[in-house]
Amino acid sequence: MNFIEAIKIAFQSLWANKLRSALTLLGVVIGIAAVIAVVTFVAGINGYVATKVFNLGADVFIVFKVSPVTSNIDHLLEGEKRKNLTMDDYQAVREACKHCEWVGASLRNDVGHVRYGEQAINDTTVRGVTPSMVPILDIDLVAGRMLNETDVSSNSAVAVVGPDVVDTLMPGADPIDKEIRVDGWVYRIIGVGKRKGKTLGQSMDNYALIPITAFQKQHGSHDNIRISGKSAITGAGMEEAMDETRAILRARRHDRPGADDSFDIETNASLLSIWASFSQTFFFAMIGIAAISLVVGGIVIMNIMLVSVTERTREIGIRKALGAKRDDILGQFLIEAVALALLGGVIGVVLGISLAKGVTFLIGMPSSVPAWAVAAGVLMAASVGIFFGVYPARKAALLDPIAALRFET
């Protein structure tokens, strides 16, 4: 019996018992779907964290008084005692960093309140920025203009707002030159940002950008700023830009030779490494749960295959009497087990991807489907079929043909 014929007989046997086969698939489907969904979410969230949450590309770094993402409480407490980063520090880095294409400074308030007439929108991200932050943050406009150096130098009360602010406060109207109140202060809208949509259920379009000097005038100049840098080139140029920035700030802040920096510099890689330590815990916990489901599915497959061997004992006897060898019988039942598991794996992959993309559509949680995850899901399903199908297949192959012919169900 050739391989193609064995596959054909395997699917005929599965089709003859459709309900039983479907119920048998359930454990494998759930396990593989869970694995694919978890991997898809973790990959998507990692990519989102890198490009959206931290707003970093491979060529961007941020200088903090103390990193906002740290797992060391002692470092956090020590960092709070450091001197604030100031606009003078920003100007020094901007003028002296030769390997930096852009250097910007920013301040932010994540719970801002914006009002226009009787309409209001809450939890708006109000960010005070220098114009050089625009290419670093990769902000595009659909109307009006962006903040410029004149706005910063003159403390202009102007703002670039996100689409959510326009849709809520002045739907259908031209927002340019309209006056709004941002945390109680009057600002004139000069531009509207391009819509980015939602992710993790949070809108990316509820923001207001104002000159950093206007932000300091409103909230006080004692606030600690963040300095962002974008290197001219990635790789070695990125390292040189960071080294220049570090040397400039150490000199300005009088850090002693050999002492630690009195500030933190974070990049895409360093922030992601911290995030990865948290996401891996979730990842392995979910994979463990999915593995239990796969084991249960494998046990169900083995049980059903044992039932199938019992039901088809006379068939096995007839085949052996007609010349079928032990390897033929072994291969036949092993192929049936693998086919059953593979079918469950394919359905699980499709279901897992559909589930992830459905959640992305409904609440905006980012998802990304790595090709290796699809291949790993199918391979895992095949492995379950082989592992749990060997025993029933071997039991069928070892049946005595005479005893099998005499068997009655």
C-alpha cells in the first residue's frame, strides 16, 4: 500500500465518523488556537510598544532624569534625587551633538482637559514640544501648520490637536484659528494631526501639542524635561550620538570620572528588553495552559484511535490475510492519527489568527502573525499526532491475523 492510498483511506475513515472526529479535534484546535493567538498578540504588542508607546525607532534615544521603565526600586528612588534636565541641557546637546540629526525636548500631561464653548474632552495628552520633536515623533498633519521656532521663542499660545479633539469639540467645522481652552488656558488651533486610530482600546488621536515654553509658562519651568535625539544614521552613528550626548550632559551636570551617570539614556532595544521581561511571563504562562490543552487533545486522539483499532479488528485481520505487513498496518493507523492532529492544527491556526484579528478590529489591540508561529503550530500538531498515535498504531500492527478474523464486535 503506497503513501497516497494510506492518506486516502485515513480521510475516508475520519469522514465515516464525522462527529467523533470533530469532537476529537477539539482539544488540538483549542491548544493550537491558544498558542497562535498568544504569539500573535505578544508579537503585535511588542511591535506596538517599540514604535508607538515609546515612540522610538532604531535611530532614536531619549534622555530621562530617571527611566520611567525600571524594575529596580533602589535605582528609581536614587533617580528622584537627581537634578532635573533643563532647557539649557537641551540646547547644549542640540548645539554640540554632531552625530544627531535631530534633538528635541518635551513635557507632557496625560490627563489634560480641553474645552471649546460648552463642549469638553477629557484625558487628553497635552504635550509641550520643540519643533524638532515633530520628525522624532513622526507626526503628520491633515490641515494647518506645525509648531515652529517662532512659536517657542515667543511663548505663543497655539496648538496642534488630534482628530478626536476636533470631532468632539467642533464636528463639521473648520478648526483652524478656533480658540480652545487647554487646562484652563486659551490656545489657538493652528494645525490638525493625521488620524492614527486606536490601539489597546486607547485612542491615539486625543492629544494637543503646544510650544514647550508655553507649557512651562502654564505649569511652571521647574518641570523635568525629556531630551530626545535622532541619529543621522543607525548602527555606529547611533552609538556615537549617544556617547556625545552622554559626554555633554556629564560635563554639564558635573558627574565625577568613574561615577554613574546622573541621568538615564534609553533606546528602543533597552526599553524593549525591560518590556520583554514582563511579556515573557505572560507568554510562557499562556503557552503552559495551551500545552495542557494539547496534551488533553493528544490523549483524546489516542483513546479514539484505540477504539478505532477495536472496531476495525476484523478489517485488520482481513488485510493481514491478504498480505498486508505490520509496517503497512502501523503506517495506516499512524497516518490517521497524524491526519487528525494536523487537521486540528490547521483549524487551530486559522481560528487563532481570526481570534487575534477580531480582537484587533474590536478594541484595537495590536497583533502580528509571525510566519514561524504558523509553521510551529502545524509542526506541534503533527508531533502530538505522532506521539499519541504510535501506541494505538503499534497495537493494531501486532494483532494476530487469525485472532483478528475471529473477532466479533
